[in-house]
Amino acid sequence: QPDQASCEDTETLLDRHGTRGASGGTDSTGNAALDTHGGFGFAAEYDIERKLRETRLYQVAPINNNLILAFVGQKCLGLPKSY
């Protein structure tokens, strides 16, 4: 049975979905920039490697993407705990 009280807190739910979506988008954008510049993507002058490293932070902090999916599955879809 889904926990409707937690699922109806749309602000929290949208925040979690937004964090997950933004982390995925920045990761693919950073990889595309690195591929475009080739070996120069790691050069200090272009600053791509630093930005790619910083975007990786959003996938693991403050909440891991897998924990976001587990929260949505448990609270909104009524699935059993997966952790």
C-alpha cells in the first residue's frame, strides 16, 4: 500500500526528481564536451575535466540517485523496501 502522505508531498517529490534529472543531464553533457575536445578536454586551459568532476558530485551527494528511485518506488508505487 503506497504511503499517500509522503507521496502527496509534491515539493519533496519534485525536488528529488529534479535532482536526479539534473545529475543525469550534466553527466551526459560533460561527456559530450570531453569527447568533442578529445585529449584537450583534460587540458587546464579548457577546464572541462574540472567541470565534469564537479557534475559527478550531484550523482552521489547529498542523496544517491538509487536512493531517490527507492524512495519513489516505496512511497508512491507501494513497492517493498529495496535496501
